[in-house]
Amino acid sequence: MRPDEIEGLIREGLPGTTVRVSDETGGGDHFQAVVVSPAFAGKGLVERHQLVYASLQGAMAGRIHALSLRTYTPEEWTAQQ
Amino acid sequence: MPRDIMNEIRNEIAANKVLVYMKGTPTFPMCGFSAAIVEVLQEMGYPFKHVNILEDQEKREAIKAFSNWPTIPQVYVNGKFVGGCDIVRELHASGALDQLLKEAFAGADTTAAS
């Protein structure tokens, strides 16, 4: 799987989201993602990750072995820059 | 009697203050993410139990459905799903994990081995 495919699925599943995915090992199955989305407002880390996993439509159970996630609301992202 | 795996999971989560579903064991973790969680928990010095899902294919799939979480390792504290490796690391860095464990073990004897 390519990083841009994962980015596309996340953007599709969570409208208004900015996402950057990188392939950690170059092997197409271990990825790192930074996801900035207004959908995360008021949600805990578990719920945020579940939202991202849901947008990947089952890829987590197959083509993606590992996806390391950092999640921010737009406000949190601005504050930590 | 057929195996009621969801009930098994519910019971073991309820019976242990800290439970880690992982690949391998704390001594021989079979995955870097499982190893990272063991390292954090051992560093914090609280006892925990583990379930090696590599020895139980049925549970390996069931735990993902149970928590609506597609990956392993998974950590449960005081009967509640805390998260996987990223979240445990993040909560550890912020001090929130320490707080959570402190509350879980409040009044309990933490010198007992896991």
C-alpha cells in the first residue's frame, strides 16, 4: 500500500482533515501518520484512533501491518507548532 | 460446551488491574510494539498480566472485535481499554498513564509479582 492511498482514505472518511503519511520502512506495510482533523474535537485518544481506523475500511486487518498515529484537532496542532 | 470467548475476555479484563494482550511474553516479546508497552509498564513498576495472543488464534481475532481496535498490543487498566502502543506512549509522556495506574492500584499491594 502506498502512503498516498492511505492519505486518500483518511481524507475521504474524515472530511476537512489534513493528513501526512510516511512509509517507515519502505516496505509498504509499516506507516506513520499525523492526522489533523476537526472531527477529533472533544474526543479521547481511543476514539480518535478508532475514527482513523474506520476510515481505512478494513485495510488495518490486511494490507497495513502497523500504523503509528498522532492525532490533533486544528487548534491543538497550531498550539504545538 | 462451546467456548464463550467474549465472556472469557470480559472475565480476564475484570480480574486484572492491568492486562496486556500482546504478541509473545514480557520476557520474549515477538513484536516491537508489544515490547515497547512491556518496557513502559516495567519502567513504571506496576505489576501486570499478559495474554500471548500468538498462542490463541481465536482470542487474537476476538479481542479486536471486543475493543473495536484492529491491532495488538492492547492495554486494559481497571477494566477499561486504554489503547495500543502509540496511546500508551503518549499517556506515559504526559503523565496520564502514571495517574491512571496510581488510581488503579490505590490501596492495593503493588509489591506482588505479576
